[in-house]
Amino acid sequence: MLGGWTLQLVRRSNARAIQHHSAALAAGESRAIRWLQYGALLRDGSRAAGLTLLGLALAWGVSRYVHLDRRTAVGLTLVVIGAGISAAAGGAARSAGRGARLKWLLAGVAAGILLVVLR
């Protein structure tokens, strides 16, 4: 939820920056476009770094103060890995759409599975 909320903040900030530089954009100034891109990258990178640091701090706090037996820790690790794979697969499928890109995605997944099985 925090990631989604901060994403909205970054989008609004990017929109304000575009509105602020609208005259330069209308004039076709490449410098304005370049600085808008740099600013958007900086805002998104800062968001990602902040969320990563928060996640690492929470993980550190949990590992320091919550002592789990090995079986529970392995189970939680598998759940987290599964959630990450699920999120990545869902994002890739949404990004691929329904056309040729989806077919290439499926071909790549099939080739990867085949390589793992043959190994």
C-alpha cells in the first residue's frame, strides 16, 4: 500500500514539473525535456531507495526481535519468494499484452523451463 501511495505522489510531482515547464516544452527545447526526464528518474529512484530502505529496516527489526524456528523461517522465505515471482510474472504478462509480445514471453518462459529441466 505504501508503494502504491508513493507512486501516486511521484506521478503528481512529475505532472507538476511538466506543467511548470510547459512553455519550454511547447517551444521544443530539448534541455527542458532532458531535465524533466532527469527529474523524473531522480524522483522515482528516490522513491525506490526509500521503500527499499524501509523494507530492509523492517526485515532487520523482525530478524532481531522475532526469533523463529528454522521450519517457520524456511516457510516464510518460500512464501516471500513465491510472492515475488508471482508479482514479476503478473507484471510481465500485463506488460506483454495480448499480441506477439505475449507469444514471445511464453516462448521465453517455456525455453527457460526446458533449460532448467534438462540441466
